[in-house]
Amino acid sequence: MKLLKQIGKFLINNILFVLVFIFILSLNLRYVVNRSFINKIVVNKMSDNIVTILDDNFKNLNDDDISDIKQEIQNNKKVNSIVEKYTDTTFNYLVDGNAANINITNDIKSIIKENKSDIETKYNITISEEEIDKAVNKFDKLYNINDYYKKTIKKTSKSLTKEQKQTLKIYNIITSIKFILIIGILIIITIVVIGLYKKSFYKWLKNISISGIVSSVIVSILFIVFTLYINSYINTINLNILKSILIPIYSFVISIILLIIYVIFNKQRKIKC
């Protein structure tokens, strides 16, 4: 009976560790690859398109103007939310080769319209929404933005091997919000089981904090290596090492706080006994 309890304790602790590790890894993968890596490329391309439209149709921009506009676009919340939408779906498109729902033209229009008053004030010009629509449509006719994106997706998808598509599919699953939420729920269930098993309202804090600390350290090491590799071999991308381990750092700090809370509760419990 004692042996069974020890086996049960070992299994539940390891299950918790695996779940916490997957949770931190998935969150960090989503943040680094989607938001810091893919988003950076897409946002840069989108800001180039918007600057070209403004320069060709409304005002001849100097280098400082271009730099300012790009900076504003890249920091714009709407731009980042639009790009995140494309980032989340691009991996699916690469797997099945279908990019039918893409409409970058409309998104560029909405970005310029949202920032219209700022652009008008800063550069002393007046732009109507109709002029914006005409300018973006003209740009689209010249460069076929949507078609170019769709053809690039299809071409890339065709060039991928079956194994590469399978890898993308797995990546898309483990970085999806749905998957992360499921892992979060499983962690809570495991914590409840530990609490019931130990017959304590606080002793699970030790288990979750140790799992969090160890997982955070492992994920941090993995992503530091990943970031150094990307920065060494892809010259156009320069990932920030600190940003690449931001989620593990937060997880580590939270885990330390939980461990401190556990120690405090444990000391008070011993004093009462």
C-alpha cells in the first residue's frame, strides 16, 4: 500500500511537471515565433506598403518621414492585431495550400483610415476616406498584394514535404489558444488531485512552484540557443534574447512567489502544531 502511494505521488508530480513545461513552452513558442519572428517580417512588409501608398499619392516623404511612419505603424495595436490574425492562419494555409480568406487590401485601408487624423496633422495634408480607397486600390492593381500573398502561400505549401507539413500542423496545434487553455485546465485538475491526495489546501504550492522553476529554466535555455541560432544564420532578423525568454522569466518569478507563500504557510502550520 505504501509502495502504491509512492508510485502515485511520483506519477502525479511528473504529470504536473510535464503539463507545466508544455504550458510554458507553448506560450513562449507562440510569443517568440508568432509575435517576435513572423510578425516582425509581416509588419515590416505591411509598413513598407503603407509608406509607398502615402508617398505616391499624398506627399513626397523624406527619409525621416518614412522612418517615423514606419515606427508608428509597427507600434500600432490595430496593425499588430491584424498581423496576428494572419500569423495564426498562415500556418494552416501552408499545410492545406489554401489562402482564400486573405484580404490584405482592406486591412491596409483600415490601418490608414484609423491613423488618418495623425497623418494629416503631422504632414499638413488632407486625406478623404475615398482618396484612401482609391490610392490603396491603385496600389493593389499595380502590385496585386492579395494575389501575391496567396501565390506565395501556395508556392511555399507545394514546396513543403509531407514531414514538414506535419511539423507545421503540430506547431499550429501546440501554440493555439485552445491547446494552451486545455493544458491550463489539466494543470488545475492535477493541482486539485494533489490537494486532495495530500489533504492540504496549500501543499500543492510546493509542487507547482518546483515544476514552474525547473520548466522555466529549461525553456529559457532552449530559447536562448534558438535565438542565438536565428540571429547567426538569418541576417534580416535580429531577435532580442531577453524578449525570447520573457514568458519563462515571468513563470520563474511567479513560481518563486508561490514557493515563498508555501514556506510561510508551512512555518505557520508547524508553529500551530
